[in-house]
Amino acid sequence: MLKPFFQDQLSEAGCDEAGRGCYAGPVFAAAVILPGDFYHPVLNDSKQLNAIQREELRVYIEGNASAYAVAMVDNEEIDQVNILKASFRAMHLALDKLKKRPEFLVIDGNRFVPYKKLKHACIVGGDGIYASIAAASILAKTYRDDHMKQLHEEFPHYNWKNNKGYGTEEHRKAIEVHGLCKYHRRSFNIVPGQIGLFTGDDV
């Protein structure tokens, strides 16, 4: 069972991202503030859930969270500033969109750029420990998956509706045949001959 909060003195928002390790598309991030009585028996790190569970939880989170927001940073900005900075930027944008202002942030991972002088804690594997981070991971993941399905319609030969832009064998072979498109991350050096250096897992 996930812990409800990292601390109980200040209102708390959990933040997480999706798509850091992808070859193509944007990175998404979400920020979620949960009420004290929030509970769902399946809530967990999005990577531990199947697509049906994630979609069910997305509806539940959006209907029961005190506040939530999702934001993205596209592949062009990722190439300009690097994926780590782009991930932090996406989190900041999500926090900007929250209808309620949190007083404390819990961030999945080991690094973060402070946001508007708010106190924060970085928790490695936090999406499997704290409910608000898990909720943020689910929103970021589901929103990004939906976005990649839309991009798939424009470039179906990469099959992003299934691989979501990750470096699967199928995606790598499609790059070898068709080359890169405007949604690929050039800074990841994914041209043929180099793409074997990357995996489909989030970095």
C-alpha cells in the first residue's frame, strides 16, 4: 500500500514524468495534489500497471484529486536544452497549471530544479512509494501515450501507437528504412549505426 504523504504539515503535490528515454516525441510531466482520504486499491507506479488499469486510474484521479495538471516539452526543445532539463521544465509547466498552489513538492527521481522557492524532496522510486507521485506517473504516462497515438497517424510506419516512441527493435528498423522524421530527438544520436547504444527503458 502506498504512503499517502511524505509529510503532513504542508499541502503536497507529487510530480513525475514520462518519456525521458524515448527516441521520438515530447516528454510529459504531471503534478497532482491528493486529498487526505484518497484511495484506490490498484494505485501504483504506472510501469507496474497495464493499459486498462492506467486508463481506469486516470479517470479516478481526475475525478478525485484536489488538483492536477499535465504539461509537455516537445522534441525540439529537448534537443536544445537536453532531456533532463526538459523533464524539469515539463514539471514546472505542470505546476504552473495547478489550480491550487502546493506548499511542498515530492519529486520522483534524485534531482530537481527548485520551483518558486517551494520546499521539495526527491525520492528515487517515489512513484512506487507515494500516492501523489504514482498518480502523477499515471497521468503523465496516459497523456503521453494518447499523444503518441496521434503522432502515429502522421507517421504510421514507426508504429508509435504501440511502441510510443521507445527504441524497440521495430522502431529501430523503421528508422533504418525511413530515416528520422520531425518528431525524432536528434540529440539522442539515433541515426543507424548508433541506435544500438540506446534501450527502450526510461533513463
